[in-house]
Amino acid sequence: MDRAHPMKLAVVDDDNDVRTAVARLLSAMGHHVRVFPSAEDFEAETVVVDCVILDVRLPGATGLELRERLRRGSARTPVVLITGNGDRLTLEAAAAVDTPLITKPFDAAKLTGAIAAAIAAAPRT
Amino acid sequence: MPLPLPLPNEALRQAEELNRRIVESTGDCVKILDLDGRLVHINAVGLQTLEVADASALLNQPLAGFFEGDVRTAAEDAVELARTGARGRFQYQMRSGSGAAKWFDAVVTPITDANGAVVQLLAISRDVTDRRREEALRASQHQVLEMIATGRALSDVLDRLVHLVEDHFDGMLCSVLLLADDGTTIRHGAAPSLPEDYVRAIDGLSIGPRAGSCGTAMYLGTRVIVTDILTDPLWDDYRGVAQRFGVRACWSTPIFSPQRKVLGSFAMYYTEPRTPTDDELRLIEMAADIARIAIEQQRAYSALRHSEARNQAILRALPDWIFLTTFDGVFLDHHANDAATPQTSPAVFLGATIKDVLSPTVAGVLMQAFARASASDDTEIVEYRMESGDVERSYEARIVRCDGDKMLSIVRDITARKQAELELDAHRRELAHLSRVAMLGEMTGALAHELSQPLTAVLSNAQAARHLLDRDPMDLEMLRETLDDVIRNDKRAGAVIDRLRSLLRKGDAARQPVDVNEMTREVIDLAYGELASRRVAVTTTLPPTIPPVLGDRVQLQQVLLNLVLNACDAMNNTHAIDRQLALSTAANNGFVHLAVSDCGVGIPDGQLERVFEPFVTFRDQGLGLGLAISRSIVTAHGGSIWAENNADGGATFRCALPIAHPAG
């Protein structure tokens, strides 16, 4: 992935610092990034993105719940889950829904790798 | 004084008649003597007193010749004085035909003619027997009361009392009996003149409605007069004894305490049948009265002796030193049992002041305690340390005011107790530390999350910065912003580590003023991750300012963190949107109050106190030590912690900590 293929991405995380930093990294890499502090904020706008980077633990609906809704929706947007808590329960839940999950802190390579995997796994329309 | 008399002769006749009638009608013995002191005339009372029918045998006898020894000399002197125109006086005793002794007071005065020359002498004798007896009685009474007042043995006092009464009446024998504490048994009191065997026979008998004079008097609580023992039915059971010792009449009066309790009896005996005279009745009551005073006094003395003995026993058993000092700290007296001898010899400190004997610091502590004890009338308790040989020992002094202006100090060596307290404190600290470690262990997931957030931001920002460096032209503004965020997030991670480190510290932290509001915010920060992952919403009600409490900041944080985590556990099965945790603080009545309320399952009935016991838990995880340790921490801070169930579900844990005094 490089600047020749810019993507439209969304970052949903309630932690302002994390949200800003991840968005800034992806922007610096040439992508178009929009940020949302909660699942509800994300759903309130009809955005079409190539991939959503979703924090597992969110106020209101969790990242996993949002992912469920996205999968059921017509868009079938690819999702990358991120979590600060790499416990067994969270890992198993992600594996069960066949969604890439990366634990914080992660570097750029791990993040972009996960995004690529999510897009590759998503059913083509 | 010139009287209006018509004729000299008639006046003279009238005067002589008046004199004769005075002389014959007086109750005194009147004698007229010539200048040699010989009897010229004696009145009828005089003849009766001398028990002679007519005066002829007595006339011309010298007055002094009626007496012998000292009295005769006194009579001669009195006659001589009267002859020289002065007034002579003497006293004498006479026995009547019945043998009763009588006392007389005789006054001899001159009779003068119109020229003032002494022509005859007038001797008037007055019977003063009654007066002398009264005086003697009063003197003896006084003597007995003095014996009582000086604490003489009861038996001595009663013996003297019996003699006093017996001296007053010829042929009378007296006895005092005492009623034992059981209220029925008769005990010997005093009977110095009654035969010993008779006294022994009565001792140990029981009172009753027909128990002789004394036993009946004590039984009925009234005076019992038995005129003749041989015929009176009250003596049916004891007649033999009485006959054996020859007593015939017995009058007895009960001795009452001021509360009308019968203490004993006073009895008068005669060896012939007799009814008491008014005089005898008067005296028996007086004797009973004095006996009452004697018995009461003896009981009071005996009670005092018992109490004194008890006090001595208590003192012997006490391991403490007791010092009596003045308010100014001068040592007046001391007590120490053998096992606890004071360091300084009594010879050194008695008479010296506290300031002379003890170090200025200790003396200061004690003198301030004296001032407080003196002002409040309460027991003041102070602790201090003193060098003893090479080691320092701890003492506790309990100080109380006594005898108005003196101070009583009870001093105890509490070194061992202090040592035990220190060890206990160390154990408590160790346990608290272990409990904190365990508690943080339970929070590992949440804490990892708390750290991973800023670390993610740091890494992402740093990598973003590298990409920004490759841009042409470089966006320096964006680069600066990115680096600022790196720094800020690094500090954020550092703060998490600082909070953890302080809680994990093994503390002997000095007590310091703690702002409970600030502490509450810190604990919420620390538990933020845990609260968020459990989806618990927190509301805080903190007043703008709150007085500080004095304490170990870390331990107090531990208490609150424990309450917060417990509250979260209690809401595990509560629906996520109902998971509300409310924290509030308030200050009143000298305490800062902290409340942690949850909307969880509450505490089972009757378990509100049990949850503070070790190893009692209603949670799935943990040892059940958290609340036990929390209580020990709060108690060590002089506060209290308790639990309540909320009316609308869930539980509230409340903690009260004393507000720090401004002076420390």
C-alpha cells in the first residue's frame, strides 16, 4: 500500500489521543481519513469508506456490535478491530466473526496489513 | 430599809415570828451556833436529817464534832471565818439509817447586832445529793463519749458504760447484749458485774417472744420490764439460769440504730423483785442511747478498717506506680509494689518537684496534663517515653485530681504494649500492601488498556512524523503538533505508571493532610479503565472544598479503590445501562464523610457487618480480605466504615474520617 492507492478510511475510537494519532498516521500515508468518537456518531452519517478501524471498547454500542450491524448492512464495509485489552475473550470474539484484530500499541505496518486483510476478506459486490 | 412599823416591841415580835417561820418552813437544815461554834438551835428539817427525835442531846455540842478527819477541819475553818465576819463553807457526806449516802453543802455566816458585832453564827446545810449525782453522771457520760470518740474497743466502752450506771444505783447490775447481723442470735456485749457463767449461758441464744427480758425486748423492739423473774412467763425457759445466779428483777430496753434497726439491749438487774423508778427508767434510756453511739461508731470504724484493708490489697496487687503530688508537681507520697520499683529512690523524689526529677519534656507533658485534669475533673491519660538504663521505655500516666488540690498519678510501664502495637501496625501495613498488590492484579487488564492508549498514540504519532518528514514541502506546523502529541501522550503513560507505583509502594508513609476530594478524583482516574471496561457510569458529588483529614494517602486511596471495585463487582449482573456508581463527600461534626453507592445486588439481610470480616465475600473473585483490611485502615485513622442497603436497591458504603486539627 502506498500513496499511489489512496483509500477512504474511518477511525472510530472514544480516546481522542488515539483517534487523532491513528488518523494522522493514515493521513500522512496519503489516505483520506474521517474520525468518529462513537459508533452512533459513525452511523449517524452515511459514509462510504473502504475500511473502518473500530475500537472494541466504545461507549454505547461496542465495536463488535457495530461490526455486526455493518456486516448485515448493504455496504458490507470491511472492519479492522483494535483493542487495548488483548484478553482471550476479546481475541476469541474477533476470531469467531473472522475479523482482523490488532492490539494496541501497534505500528503502521501491522495496521496497514490488517486493513489489507480486511479488504481482501470482504465479499466483493 | 425602814419599814413603817407602829411600835418597836410589836415590830420586833413580828420580825421574830417571820424569822421562825422561814427557818421552820425551809427544806434546808438550819442551825444557830454560839461564837464557839456550839449548837444553840436546830430546825425540824435538821432533826429529820440527823434522824433524831429531839434536839436536847445535840445542844451545846460543837458543830465540828459531828464530823471526822478533813471534813471536821473544814467545818472548824468555816466556823472561824464566820466568827471574823466572813462566810465559811464546807461540804460533807452523811449516811442515812437506810445506809443511803447523802451529800450536803454547808454555809456558815455571822449574825450581828445593831452595832455590827458578831453575836451568833448561822449554819445552813443543803442536801446536794441529787445535784452531785447529776454532775457525776454527766462526768461519767462525758468520759464514755470520749472513749467512743477516741476509738476505744467497743467492749471497753460498754464495760465503762455499765459501771457508770451501776455506780449510780446501789445494788444494780447491768448488762449490754448485742444482736448479731443475722438478726436473731444474741451476743455478749458487756456485763462486768454479772457472773461469767451467766454471761456465757446467754451468749448464742436466740431472741424471741418469750426469751427473757433482753431477748424479748430485742424481738419486740420495746422496753420489757420484768419485776419478778420467778413468776414472769417471759422467763419460763430461762428461769433456772436466773435462779442459779440469784437475779430476780430484770428490765431491758432495746438499742436502736438511727434506722430503727435493733442493735442490742441494755438491761438492769436487781437481786430482789423490783419495779423501776423514774430515775432508773431515765437512766436506762440514756445508757441505751450511749450504747447505740458506741455500737454505731464501732461498726463505722470496722467498715473503715475493711475498706482500708481492701484498698491496701488492691494497691498490693496493682502493677502500677502511684504518685501523690501537689498541683505544682511536688511529690508527697508514692506507692510501688515490689515488682515495679521506680528508677529513682523515693528519698530523692519525695519533697522534690516533677521538674526537678524528670526531663523537661516529660515534666512539661505531665504538668500540662495536671492543668487539664484539674480543670476538667476527668481522668487525663498521657503517654511519654523515658530513658531507663540503656533502653527507652514507654509509660502511661492516668492523672486525676484528689483531695481537692492534689494530683494522683497512676503510672504504668506500657513498653511491651507499645512494642506489640508497633508490630501489629507493621503487620497491618504488610497486609494492606499485599492486598493492594492483589487488587491491582485484578485490574491488570484495565491497567494494560490505560497504558496501551497513550503508547498507541505515541507510536502512531511518531510514525506519522516520519511520513511527514518525507513530504515536500514539509508541513512544519503539522510536524510540531504531532511531536507535541508524542510528548503529551508519553506524559500520560508516565502518570499511569506513577499512580501504580505509589499504590504498589510498601509504605511507612508519614501521616499527612489528605484532601479527600482530590483523592477521590485520583482513584477514579486510576480505575477509569476498569470502570469503562465494565461499562459502569460514575457520578461524583464533591463540595468545592473539604477540610483535610490526616492520614496515609496511599492507604486511604486503597480503601476507596477497594470500595469502587467492590461496587463494580456488585453490578456485574446489572443491566449495562443501569450500572451507576455514585461517589460523594461531605464534612460535618468533625468528620469527612465519603459514600460509595452502587445499584447492584445489595448485601444479604443480616450480613451488613459480616462483610467486614476477613474471608467473608459475596464476590466470585478475591479472598474477601479487602473490606477487612479497609476497616483496619480506617480504624487506624480514627475513623469508621460501615455498609447500608439502599432503599431503591444496591448498597452504600460509608466511611467517616476525623478532620485534621489545624495544629496537627
